Amino acid sequence: MGHFVPHTDAEIAEMLAFLGLSSTEDLFATVPEALRLAGGLAMAPGLSEPDVAAEMGRLAAVNAVFPQLVCFAGGGVYDHEVPAATRSLTFRSEFVTAYTPYQPEVAQGVLQMLFEYQTMVARLAGLEVANASLYDGASALVEGVNLAVAASGRSTVWLSRGVNPSWRSVLETFSAGTGHELVDVALVDGVTAWPADGQVGAVVVQYPNYLGCLEDLGEARRAADRAGALLVVVSDPVSTGLLRSPGSFGADVVVGEGQPFGTPMSFGGPLLGLFACRMSHIRRLPGRLVGETVDVEGRTAYVTTLRTREQDIRREKASSNVCTNQTLIAVACAIQLSWLGTGGLRELALRCARGTRYTRHALLGIDGVAPLVGAPTLREFAVRTPVPAATVVERMADEGFLAGVALSDEFGGGLLVAVTERRTRAEIDQYAAAFEKVVR
């Protein structure tokens, strides 16, 4: 179809026939009925463009959007501070309108930033090498599993139910095409209960997991060794400010979401996939890799390296066909991590942990609110509520708060609450007071 955009009835009919659909209603069948607009917008015909824009703005203003609500929601995307220095440097024209790294002679600044980014991600992961980023954490997980399956020669994957369910869904979609067999491993009181035996290619665990609980990575490593598998860890990069790196526990691949460093919350993106692995797997590393070398005059220079891999020249044998990265978002991440430094990252994680402890204590003091699980948590936690969690979220929005994420029945319901360094004691106290009001 190329860039064909249908306008006439005949063109629309042609498009529907190509898609195997009988009507335009079929085209939008995946949109829930409750979200569809019946009868069109009540707007006078022939309005000018400014008038239409003004009316659409008025309608949009009816929504309560994130900046108007104090955020206690997490589950993969978090309300962290993006300082002015990070914003200013990230949006310099040298980065925003940069040349492609395939032209290293005119892209040295960007390539150096990506090299520094890789260095910092590798240090966070506790592994030897990191790539120049992937699209988001979910796609990084897919690539991590692809690498592990290719390296082990086994297509069965033990996948902890503590991994973000949205990420698991993406992995399931990709696995339908690759033929990977995903075996869900249940949680017991908030942490993964690994099978005693089996032969698998990858063991996947999240640390801390989706419920905020601290998994035992040593036990995950032992499970991987028993199964002859590679250990893939989905790591929260903020938590590494306080926790040992996954690599120190023996992780083979570490993936994660880099949004907390320099990228504000938005409407589902842009995001940033973190990816690191052991040096022994560098030939299977997906995406771009920036290396340091010297030019003909002996000066330090940066280039994309190891480009002659299967994903570029023998695609039918490749474990990955990703050949690109999130350059600008990775640059923002590198700037933010440089701004924080080692001490700043520890302080960031500590402030999140202290805020989480204070908030959890406040909520558990409310009649009818109880812990969902008993495992220790760090900067995110789940509670049972006396009224459905979805109702709590809806009512709390009227009180000026994004209360959290309503958990599905897979986790036994409940509410997932996240606290970042941006939340003040006054905001937490107000949140708890509103919470008590809406659950009565």
C-alpha cells in the first residue's frame, strides 16, 4: 500500500478489501464501544481552522491531565524530576538535529555521548558491555530473551509472573513468531517460586518485581544453573542506587527502562530500552554499539563498531534484526546520570525508598487497607483496599491524585502505589487523608 491515504469511497473500499474487512466499523472493532463517539462531534459545519482548534481545546480541557494531578502511579513509568540542566543540554541543536552515526566524521559529539551512555548503563547493570539503547524496556526484554535462547540453543523460557504484565504481553506477541515457549512461573507471597528442575534456555526475573518486591537474584541464578539457562534480569535502574547490581549476582543479560533518567511522563512514550550483557555475548548484542578508537593522527575517535553481524549481513540467521536506537532519549539519560553522579543516584533511590516507607505506613493505618503481599519492597508497593482499586483510582482523581495502578485479577486485585523523590511529606499526608475518605 506504500503511503496510500484513502479519500474517496472507492479508495476506502479498496483499502478495506486489502485488509480483508467489510466496513469501516470493522476497522475500529478493537476500540471498546464505550470509548467510541456516537454521531460525531456536535460542531457547526464550515467552521474555520482556528474555531475548530479552539473547540477541540475546550473539549480537551475537560480531562484531568498529569500535571494537574499529584502522581503516585508507577508500574513502569514514573514521575521523576527532570532538572533544567538536563532539558537544556538535551535539546541543544547538536543533539536534536545530529548527523547519523554512520557519518562518524561529523557525528563525534553524539557518538561520544552514546559511548558514555553505554559505559554508565554497563556500570548500573554490573556487566561488561551495553548497547546504544533500544526502543523501550519491553523491546529490550524481547531482545534479551532472543539472545539467551540463541546462546543456549533452547527455546523454552521460564518467565516470572513478577515481570511487568505489559512487557510479558509484548514478549508473548513476539514469541508467537519466533516459536519461543514461555512458561509462567508463579509468585508466592510476592516473589517467584522457581521450579526445582527443567531444561530451558532463559530464566527471566524482574528486580524489584512488578509488585515492588525484592526478588532473590541468587536463587534465580541457581535456578538458571539447574536448568542450564542464561539469567535475564529486568532491572529498575533507580533501585541500583541502593541495591547490588544484577551482574554481581551472575546475571547474563540485564534489561530495563531508562525513562526515569531525563524523560518526563508522557502519553506512552518516548521511552528508552536499557540493554547490557556479558562480553562473551557481544556478537549477539542487538542494535548499535559505539566503540572508542583513534584516528590516523592518534586522536581519540568514536565509531559504530561490530557492524558486520548477522543482523546486518545474514539476517536469516540473526537472533535480532534491530539495527537502530533511541539516540536523543539515550543522550538525555546520559546527561541526567552525569548530573546525578554516584552519590546523587544513591540519594535519589534513598529518597524514593523513604517516601515509599512513609506512604505505606500511612495507608496501612487506614481501616480496611492491608498489604497485598508480605515480601519486602523498596520504592513501590501493593495494598488491598476495602473498595475495588479501580474505584479508588477514579475517586482519587476527583481529589487531585493519580492514586496508583489498579492491579488485575492475576495479582489478586489491589492497588500498586509508587513514590518518587518528587513527592513531599505534605503531598503524602494529603494523599493518605484523601485515600481514607474515598475508601469509606
